[in-house]
Amino acid sequence: MTDSTYTPPAIWTWEGPSGGKFASTNRPIAGPTHDAELPRGAHPLRLYSLATPNGVKVTVMLEELLEAGHDGAEYDAWPTRIGDGDQFGSGFVEINPNSKIPALLDETGDTPVRIFESGAILLHLAEKFGAFLTGPEARAEMLSWLFWQMGSAPYLGGGFGHFYAYAPEKWEYPINRFAMETKRQLDVLNRHLATRDWMAGDTYTIADIAIWPWYGQLVLGRLYDAAEFLDVASYTHVVEWATRIDARPAVQRGRMVNRLFGEPAMQLHERHAASDFDTQTEDKRVAAE
């Protein structure tokens, strides 16, 4: 079976949304589309995000820091509704000129520091608090896997996930192409985790925190309804690693922050205090109205 052919024009021009889920969030230019000031909270760490895999990396990291006793990691988190174009508001673009979640503003020092790209945020927080890093002997290994995730996940998300789950039509060629690459990546992880507990050896680090929301949740059946299609159960070492991380209390909390979909009990739209997990999830908030 072959897909219908397409002859590219000499010069590509944008003709509006291309169809499919999230089509309205894509455009060929940068910059803000409207003025929108971002909200502020009581804490100097201000996160603007959404509970996609990239967003979950950062909320898991912040919750892990708090779980480990780093009180300075208290934070405020607001949802960025990408379907509504929040990421193109002027305030958001000031923090992330690339208009993607997550975006963090760190106001703990004399001068506010903006950090965008999830891997950069993880590294910033890890170095700031001296946590979830390795010793010098394994630092290169940890960073290699951190950046492996940043370079590999677009093939899983924008590639496989888009064409398998979100494209307006099912096309064999891109689905086969990106399914093959996703399975190759899972095999990379499975072989690596066959001989060690964590990505950088015997220590849970930001490499694990970066990789788990994508590949861990994929093998746990939470991404794209594709577990059977990709035969994720066959990657036994990845499944075991993912299950151990999934059981961590901070990970369970991190998954909930800025989550606007799924079970109401798993949705904490905004996070401003640890007590919000007990009182402000959507099931409890709605019941209290």
C-alpha cells in the first residue's frame, strides 16, 4: 500500500491549519499574537506548563526536590492551555521565545532568570539544589542520556504520536517509519537498563526524570493508546524501570500538576502549595462548589 503522492511547490506558503489535533497551535512564524500578562504567585519559582511529557519532567523534578527536603523548591504552577494559544501571549513569549511548554522563571536571585526547554530546566534545578546529579565520574553518562532524550523524543512524539494518533488520516509510510524508530529507541533503552538500575548507573538522576515521562509512560500504556501496537511489554527492562519510577510519591504528584485531562482526581490545574494535592484536585474542587 502506498500513500497518495504530493509534489511540493517551488516555494512553500502557509495556507492555514493543516488539520488534525493541535493543528491550530502550529504556525510558521514566532512572536506573540496577543498581550497577556502572566500570573504571579507567592513563590520565586514560577512555572507555566501543561502535563504533557515535557511538562511532567519539570513538575516531577520540583516534587522530587521537595520530597528530598529542598524547601527552596516550593513553586507556583499555572496551566498553559496550548489549544487556546496561551503560549503565544506576550508574557509567555518573554520567558520562552519558542512558545513551547514548559517555561520557568526563577526569581530567587537579584535578577530574574528565564529558563526554557525542559532539559535546560532540569539541569538548572539540579545544579541549583545540588540534587539528582551523579558524581564527576558519571556526569558525562548522565548528560549523554539527558540529551539523548531531548534529541530522540521528537521522533516518538512529533513523529510516531502525531501520525499514529493525531493526524487527520492514517498513512502507512509515516506510521511505519516512526514506529520502527520508536521501537529502535525502546531497544536502546532496554539493552542499557538490562545491566543497571538507573540511566546513569546506580543513582536516580535528571536523566531518568527526563526519559520517564516519554518512554516510561509509553511502556506503561499511557501514550497514544499504542502499547499493543508497539508491543511495549516485550521491553521488560524498560517496563521494570518505569514501574519503579511510577511508584515514587513525587512522580505521582508531578503527573497531576497542570493536568487538564483524564480522571478528575488526577487533575491539579494549578499548584501553589503542597496541600493543594489534598484539597484542589478537580474532583474535590467541583464537589466543593
